[in-house]
Amino acid sequence: MLRSMTKKSTTLLNLTAVVVLVTLLYLLEINKNSFGMAVSILQKSVILSIVAVSMNLLNGFTGLFSLGQAGFMAIGAYITAIFSISSDTIDSVYYTSGLAPWLMSFKLGLDVFPSAIRILFGLLLGGVVAGLFAALIGIPVLRLKSDYLAIATLGFSEIIRAILSSPQMDQITNGSYGLKNIPGFAIESDFLPVGTGSLLVPFAIAALCITFMVMLIKSSYGRAFMAIREDGVAAEAMGINLLKHKELSFIVSSFMTAIAGGLLAMFMRSIDARTFQISMTYDILLIVVIGGLGSITGSILSAFLVTASKEWWLRFFDQPLITGGITIPLFRTGFRMVVFSVLLMVVVLFFRRGLMGNREFSWSALLSWPKRMPKAKKGANKRG
């Protein structure tokens, strides 16, 4: 019965899961004062899941080892922040050189629209600009392979970070001071409680982005991506334009990464160039590898597990522990990351292809999992 689940029953289960998820998110929304830490972890996790899936699209499905995610996130974060910051607080943000006159005029023209429209415009513009950068650098860079491609994209990420923090960009990015007073996810509406949106907004945007990438992977373009990953020479012999499809994968991945960067700016409420260092790309790569290269659901699951473990569940290891009047020496600031690293090593040793490998979540596999557990043979414990 489980193996022959119809499309109708699968759709019903999916709809039920969505309804339950939205209900839980709404309950957390209206009680976020009591679950503040959980709300913050969920916000950051769902943002990182967008970046992880977009990186998996490039690294896991197309076979391109790119490490430029932090740079594209920075582009999206800064553009979203610039256009979402209220014009009334601009002087308190750009207190050294002021905002560029041409940019200020453009912002004042956008003030006729509600804040939600301005934020959405900033997110989309950040994605478009990141996509244009990806298209430009992709022409020479995507001809490289393996480690050379990784080094080139990593260098691009550092160049973007250096440009954003340079004194010449003071009137646009505020240089090394960064940007603050960035609005959060709250929605102003007469039909919803005050402050609603802290979870519903990022989850809704993440659902749209990930759904688009899933549809792309399941299309003919996605099959071409996977053919390139398996064997580029054979794919080209079959008539697949390698550069065209690599460019498409690179542009879509960069676009989604920039949108996630804009959401991260709204989550943090203030940003500077140091936020988007190389370590951020490594964190995303860690999430992708732990979840499984070539698995969308693996990247999503890993984003939540890694973020919750690193930022919340293991926090008690950083606090001094006194038992029977004896202070345990290991429990001190920084020990949390040691434990986290050990757990990562255990996961990699037992799940060498990640938690999900290249598989995806399915209801039939979940419901039939207890039945697939190995059973002890009769008489196995009997002697002779």
C-alpha cells in the first residue's frame, strides 16, 4: 500500500504538512516573546537554507565547485539595506559623507510606495545585480575546472567585500562603517497582530525560491545540469551547450544567494563588510556537505540542524560547570565549537555522503521506514 501511494494521497499529505507548518509558525509568531531564541534560530536557518540549496544547485547538481557565495550575499544584503532603510533615518546612517545625491533622489521617488514594496524591490534588485555579475564573470571563470574555479570565485568574493568597504564607496555603502537601521520582517497590517511577519515572511520567500529551484532541477535544464556533472564531454557530445547551461546554473544560484543575503540583512538589522568573510562561504559549504550533495531536502534539513546545534543546543558548553564544588575545566567559552566539530566528524564518518546522500524526502519512504528495519532471525539467540 505504501509503495503504491497515489499522486493524490501524496498531494494531500503535502498540503496537510504545509497547513501544520503555517499553523506552528503563526503560533510562534504571536508568542515570540516566550520563544525568542527559537524564532531567531528558525529565521536564520530558513535564510541559510536558501543559500545552501542554491549552492547545491551549482555544486551538487551541476558539478561546479564555486566558493563565491559570500560575495553574492553581500551584493544582495547591501542593495536591500540601501533601499529598505527609511529616508528619515538616512542622516543617522550616512553620518560621515551622506548618501549619494542621485541615489537619494531615487530613494525619495520610491517613498511613495509602502515599505513592503520597497523591501521587495531591494531584494529583487539585489538578485538581478548579482545575476548580472555572475553572467559577466561566468564567461571566463566557468571555463575553469575544479580547484581553479573555486579559487577564482573565492577571489571574486573577496574583491566584492573589499570594494564595499572601500572609502570610495562611502556615499553608497557607508564604507567600513556599514549600514544600520535596516527594517525587519514585521508586516504592518490592520488584519494581523502587531509585529507579525518575523517568521511568515522569510519562510514564504524561502518557499518561493526553493520551489523555483526544484522546478528548474526537474526540468530539461536540470537534467542537462546533472549530465554535465556526470560527464561534461559526454554531455557535449549529446548536444548540450556546456557554457550556456553552466552560466544558467551560475546565474540562478547567484540570484537566489543574493536574495538570501538581503533577508540576512533584515534579520541582522545592521551589516558591514566583515559579515561576509570567507568563513561564511565555508559555513554554507559545510551545510551542503552535511546534508548531501545533490539533495535539496538534505540541504534544508542540514541548515536547520547545523544552525540550531551551533547557535543554540550546544550553548551550555560555553558556560562554567560546577559539580560537587569542583569546576569542570573543559566547560568554558569556545568549548561549544570543539564539541560541534567532533559531532561533525562523527556525522561525516557514519554518513560519508551526507545525511540524505543524493536522495530526497518522500512520504512512502518515511512511512515504510519501520518496516524496512532488519528483523532478528528466529532462533538466533538459541544455543546449539
